[in-house]
Amino acid sequence: MNLRHYTPTESHAIEALFFSVFSQSEGEAEGRLIGDLAKDLLESTASKDIFAFVAVEGDAIIGAIFATRMPTEKEADLFVLAPVAVDTANQGKGVGKKLIEYGIKELKEKGIKVLVTYGDPEFYSKTGFQQITEAIIQPPFKLTQPEGWLAQSLDGNPLQEVEGKCSCVSALNDPRYW
């Protein structure tokens, strides 16, 4: 398995991966929603505000993750890891964990200070995320499952309260994702 930054020629394959994974786990409507999100992130987000990483086996993309800027009034080096997908046939094999660890390493090298995510605490704790409250880092929208609000420091300093409400890139600026 090869872990690396995505290339623009892989946009359609990444969109299809997210559609397939989320359709199989959450239903076709959710698959379409998250597939469209992946497409929108790749097409509409400025390159300085997005990182996309893939896990490739042979010629197939078997996993993909996005990290996009989520600034506040005073902090610009805050990113959110979302969405994340691993091909159904490759789930449970450590692909997601390895891909997230690779992404974290790359983000650290770029000087990103804090990474947040919104998902399963049991899964994400395996890659260094810890549960936080909305008082520590204010999400862009009201969270439907606040127990899934997670973060980690990437600069070696302890997590501290971030001043002000976060904003997000336009593709994620929709309460359906939160």
C-alpha cells in the first residue's frame, strides 16, 4: 500500500470512493451527500486550505482523507480532518489508521498546530485524538453528536481553548455535515 498526496487526475475516483463507502454504510442518500462533498472540496477549495491524502494499492484508491482549514478570528493553523473513507473490502485492516497517521505527519511538517475531527471517538483515539468540548474549540455549527468532537495538538503543546468560533471552507459550510 502506498500513502501519498492525491493528484488532480484522481478526483473522480475519490468522489466514487466516498459515494460507495457511505452508500454501503449509511444508504444511497448519504453516499451521494458525502460523494458530492468530496467533489466540492476538491473543486472549490483553495490549495492553501486543503490537503487530500490517498491510500493506493496497485492502481486502486482504497482510502482517502481530507484536511481543510478551519480558522477562527485569531488562529489560522487549525484544520479539520473530514471526511474519511476506506473501501469497504479494506476496512478493518488498518488502512484508515495508517492513512490518518500519514496525514498527521504531513500536516505537522507543514506547521499545522491543531487538528480536529468529528467522528467515532473509539476509532480516532487510536490516532491520537481526544474528546473535547465545544467550549475548547467552537465548531462552525451546532453538533448533533458532541461526543464525536475530537482534537489533537500537532505542535507538541497541550491543547488549549481556541478563542472564537471556527469557520470552515465553503464545501463544509453546511449544517448537514455537523
